[in-house]
Amino acid sequence: PVLLSLVYLETGDPLTAEELEEKERLLEEKYGRNDIMSIASEMEGKTEEEVERYAKVFKERYKELNDFDRIIKNIERGEARISRRDEIMKAIGKKLDRYKNPWLELKIQYGQNKGKLYNEECDRFMICMVHKLGYGNWEELKAAFRASPLFRFDWFVKSRTTQELARRCDTLIRLVEKENQEYDERERQARKEKKLAKNMTPSKRSGKQPTESPNQLKKRKQLSMDDNANSVCLDLGFGI
């Protein structure tokens, strides 16, 4: 293959066809093109430095490959999945952070999407377990349901396939993301109202007195003089 020739020209130690296929699969499905350490950890017999050299050659000369468009598109699709997975894990983490003990307390805001097959205990366990195992590890999630004493007699959830568990998880994640958005909006509104209330404290509201016109000032001074004259007359025993 052309890529084998490219790597050989640069390093003198090319990957085998099987290793190249494995490297491309890891790039597409799991790690992305920049996570050299993780890719190297799954390629037996190759050090991180070797994989990094191969990756450098690929980045510099991939356009010399006949099917480089397909390879790059596959890698970009894989990286988009990785980015989405990271977003999901952050959303779940944000949801769980609002509870002292999410394994017991977590509640899903279902709206009209609760459904009749999965109960709240099952959904709570699923969200918490995905946070623990990582999104996409459906075989491990299925095994966790089977091993948990909570679902010892729940034949429905224990008989679900990995695809069915994945679909239910995706439904719950959409609900969690919607709830997080609404929560953030309420927080922003609360901060806005708090700031507005702080700017409208009594001291600031009464801090500036209205400016008097010259006629108003003259009239107020005249009234003050009249009041003083009346006071003097009363002190001297004169009535007015």
C-alpha cells in the first residue's frame, strides 16, 4: 500500500498492513488523530514514539494516498463522535453534581417522555452507571444491570439487548441536556434579578436629590425667613 511506502521512506520501519488497519480503526472509532498515547496503548509491539512518527508522516503526506478523502472523512466522523461523547459525559456529570447521593436521589424530568417499560429506579441506575463506565460501553452496562441485586427479579431490563439499552440511554441523555439548559437559564435569570436588585438599593435610589429651579430656591428661602421672623416674635411675646 502507498501508506506503507510513505512510512518506510520516513522511518525505515513501516507498519504492517494489519497494523495500519488497526491504527485507522482506532483513529476513526475511539481516540482521534491526536491521542497518540491511547492509540499506542492498543497497538501491541509498537512504542508511543513509533506511533507518533507514523502519525507525523501521515499528517504530512496523507494526500499522496489514493483514498485519502475517505480516510480523512472517516477520521473526522470518529472525532465528531468523540466530541459528542465528551459532551454527554459533561452533561451527566453536571446533572449528578446537583445531588448529594445521585444513586438514591437523582430524578429525571420526564415531561411527556417517561414511557411505560423502564421505571425510575432503572433510569437512575442507568444514568449513574454510564457516568461511572463511560458513554458507549453498552456491554459493561448490560453486565452491571445483570449483576445488580436491585434488578434481580426485573426480567424486562435484564433481557434488554445492548442496542435497546443504548437507545434508552440516549433518550435519558436528551432529557438531561434539556433539563441542564433550563437550569442554566434559571440561574442566569436569578443572577440578573439579583444584580438588578443590588443596583436599586434604597441608598442609591435616594442618593441624588432632584435639582431645584431658581424660583423654587427663592421661594424656599423666603419661607425659611418668614419662619425665623415668626419664631423671633413669639420669643419676644409678640403675636403675629
